Amino acid sequence: MTFHYSAEEGSIRVDDNHILRARLQRADGEWQDAEIDLNNHIGNDNGSFFWDGENFADSAQDVHFTIEGDGEVPVLRATLLNEDGEGIERDLNLSERIVNNDGNFLFN
């Protein structure tokens, strides 16, 4: 299940530039606090996000989370440093790989 559709309204946030937190609904309808360390799943490749990497936050600034557009897309935004130290504004659709598995975040 897409995590942002099953999260308590207003509960999704990114702490410490890499910890995604929310109150997610379980299959029984109850709410549960959940978190996932995005640094374990997302990297920075010369100023671009990439899945199956790690430690993107080590070279990121202004990391924040938003829900955007008519499709209510859950977007991670940050300025990522490239190899020359230049900051490049980037975004990543977190619903591509992160889901709610019975009240817990799961990386697919």
C-alpha cells in the first residue's frame, strides 16, 4: 500500500535530513508510529538521487518532504552536492519504492 495514502494527515516528516517518520495505518485500522532511515536506501551520484544507494544525506542540504501535485506525490527534495561541490536541487518520488506494510515502512 502506498504509504502516504495510509498515513495520518500531517504526520509525514523527515527528521535529521534522512529519517522518514509518519503514523501509518495498520490492516486492523489502528495507527502506528513508523520510521525508515532513507540513508540506507538512497544515495547521491554526482548530484542526483539514486535508489539502492546509501548516505545521500552526507552530501545534501535543505532536505525536506512535501506532498505535491494533483496526484498527491510524496516528494523528497534536497540540494545535492556534485563532485565539484556545487549544489543541485533534486527531488525523488518516495512512493516509487517505499510502502506501508501493516503500519511499517517497507523498502521495495
